[in-house]
Amino acid sequence: MQAISIMPSDLIEPVTTISLNGTLGQNGWYRSNVQATISASDDGGSGVAGTEYSLDGGLTWTSYSTPLNFTTEGITQLHARSWDDAGNVEAPPAASEVKIDKTPPVGTAISLSGTFGENNWYISDVQVSILAGSDDGCSGVAGTEYSLDGGLNWTPYSTPFNITTEGIIQLRARSWDNAGNVEAPPDASEVKIDKTAPTATESVSPATIKNQRKGTMVNVTYTGAAQDFASGIYSTSTILIDEYGELSTDLGSGLSGVTEVEAWCDRKDRDGRHYTFRLTVCDYAGLQTITESEVIVSK
């Protein structure tokens, strides 16, 4: 009787596993280079004979021996498969999407709209529009946010908004991508708003003078005060306006002082001779306030 040799059968395909290692950001994107390690097993089979990988969706294959390093930003389709000593080739191959984005967005831009005064101050509310940056790292811009306190607190940006508060606002804006990379440094803009003219007061002493001989001079003390709570006081000036045009003079930038006026009025001047002390106050935004006080020489 002829002996029949029975060969062992192997119908089990190997199993290949891909492991990725790197700094994982958001949405499956890595924010660093990625190392891929490929391992294979053939439990109960003839044993793994070899492993190969493909970076073009399985069109071409390369023999695997050591871990692979991925440095290029974007999405790489990594496939890997093994075969055993019996010639069984793994199908379908193991697959992994290697997504790398190491670059934050750039170019987020702030646009301001309002009524300009002087010295870069707005004298109206300011509308803020923000254009999101671009993302060369390929994951795409996920969102944009802004800060009104120099970057301490952030608010998501969706549509243009108005800044109405007077003073100096440290506006910042930045974008982030789907990998979690945040733009740095953010775009920055100093928003200076002053919608309120300065406050000013002017007083004189004495306010009335009795008519005396022509040529008689009397001291008058003028006292002014000014405040501006946003841009600040830029300039002040006081002028003396003589109704008769004889003593009209520029008293300078001082708010207070002493000057002489003539304590005489024409007898035909029924309401007396009027001296006007006019204080003009301007702030850095170009807003102006004028206030006056009078001295009257009466009959």
C-alpha cells in the first residue's frame, strides 16, 4: 500500500497593525511629525513572511523594515499588509490616515470703521470687522476670536460688532485651525474712542464794576477749570473781548489769572460796557468746548 503524505494547510491571513506616535491635536490631526510603526502577526498560521506599505492608496508597495517618519503637512493615506510563508496575502490591507498640521493660521486682520477725530481718536462708536487668517497647514481654519482686554479673555467672532465704550481698548484677534493650532501673535489694534467734549467752567471776580473816570483801570480775576475723561485735555486758551474793541487781548493758555479792564463806560451805553472772558478747551480727539463769563461796567 502506497503511503499518502498529508500536507498541513494554512488558510489564515496575517493581521497587520499600524501604530502612530506624535503630538495629537484635535479632530485626528497631529501637530508634530508622526512616526508610524507597523507590526504583523499570523496566529495559528505558517508565520509572517514579510510586510510592506503603500503611501499612494495601494498603487505601489515598499518593503517595511523600520518605523516610518512623516514630516510633510497634509493628509497621507498609509496602507500596510503582510503575507505568510504559505503565500497568503492580507486583504484588505490595514489603513490609517496620517494627518499632520504643524502650522498655525496667519493673517487674521482687524478692520475698524468710525468717525475719525484727531490724533487717531474716534469721535463715534467703532465697528469692528475681522477677517480670518489662512491655514497653510491644510487642516483649515476652524474659528476666529477676539479680545477687548489685551488677550486676557476671548470671545468667538461671527459678525461685525460695535465698540461703544469711551477710552482706549486693546483689541486682539486670532484664528485657530482644525488641528488646534492657535495663531500667535494675534493681530492687534488700539481702539481709541472719545465721543464727549471736555467740560469747562469760567468765572470772574468782580462780575460788575461801577462806572468811574475814563482811564481808571481795575483788576479782574478770571478762573477757569477743564476736564476730559477720555482722550484728555490737549489745549486751553482764554481771550478777553472788550465790547468797545479797545482792550481785546489773548490771555494765553492759562486757565486762571488776573488782568486789567477799564472801569468806564460811555454814558450812551444803556446796558453798560461788557467784557467777555472766553475759555476754549480742546481735547486730543479734537472735540471743543467754549464757555464764557462777563464783567459789566454799569452806570
